[in-house]
Amino acid sequence: MQVTFVSGWSGLPCLYPRIASKTDFIVPFFSHTKDEVVSTLHNGGDLLIAWSTGAHLALDQLSLIGDKYSYIIIIAPFIDFTSSVPVRVIKRMRSRLLREPQTTVSDFWTLCGGTQQCPSLSDPQIECLAAGLDLLMNSQIRLPLTGGHNVTLVQCLNDQVVLPAAFNAVSAALKQATVFNSPSPHMLPEHELIRIVSDVCGTTLL
């Protein structure tokens, strides 16, 4: 099975090692530029999983890529990130990232529900992550959204990053999609994410 996983901001492979070993694992603004992410999304395949910032980028391309996948799982999506996190907070995070990169990312992972510590980051990687925060301050998906017949939207019920109103705005804009609620934080545990994939697709793909 051809599975593409488009991760979130600073969503490094170490957060989902089993999934990373079995998928085309894309980290926007870290391993791939925005244009490279979009190009990868258009490749198609059996299953697309997109989480957080990856979900935002996938939704923005949905009208063009929806029919290229048998299944699409969109986790913790948002139309406009600033509807959950104010611009002033993102700006502070960006400034701190440039001074204390590993600590900034580790603290963000903790907010997301993770327990890992961020590995050492190179200067180019830090600059890429800063560019990702720039996108989150300015990017808003154009409405209306089209498609959704093969889309499952996953709401993380203990999410402290993407608020319920932000998720609800996506589900309201994509009425054909199926909504799946998970009792998880923003960063779903890997075993929970694998379970959701099995439930949605009816088979163990990972």
C-alpha cells in the first residue's frame, strides 16, 4: 500500500517512528518546502494521512487531490491557525525558536501531549521551522471546500492547540466527510493513530 503521511509543524519522524518507517513521511518546513509538500500531495496513492499543519496544506489542495487517494485521513485540521493561537503568541514562539530552538520545540511537543525531547537542530532547520510559523500566521484556506466523500476528519478531544471551534469550521465546510472523535491530545499516540487507520480503511495498512 502506498501511504503518505504529511506531518505537523516540527512533527519529526521520531514522534511516530513506526509510521515513519512504513510511509512516505513528509515534514513541512523541515524536510520539505511548501512547494515540495504540494508536489508530493499530487502524487496520489492508497492513503493520505495529514496532521495539523499537514492537514491544513492537504485541505488547501483537496479539490485537486481528493480523487487521487482511496482514503484521506485529516487530523486536527484548521482553516486559519490564528483562530486557535493568536498571532502575538506565534510571534513570541518564533522569536524564542531563534534563541532556544530545542527547548522551544520540546515545550511545543509537551503542549501537544508528547513526551519526547527535541534533538539538536541545525541553523538551516531552525530557519525552515521559522518559515513554517510565518505560514501559520498568514495562511487561510479558501472556501468553499469541495469533495470529502473519501475523507475522515479526526478531532482530538483533548487538543490544546487546535480548538474545537477551529475543527468545527472545517467539518462545517466539508459536509461530506466522516468525523471521527479521538480521546487524545493534539499529538495522537502512535498506537491510537494506527488504530484509526485500521478502523477507517478496514485493514491494517501500517
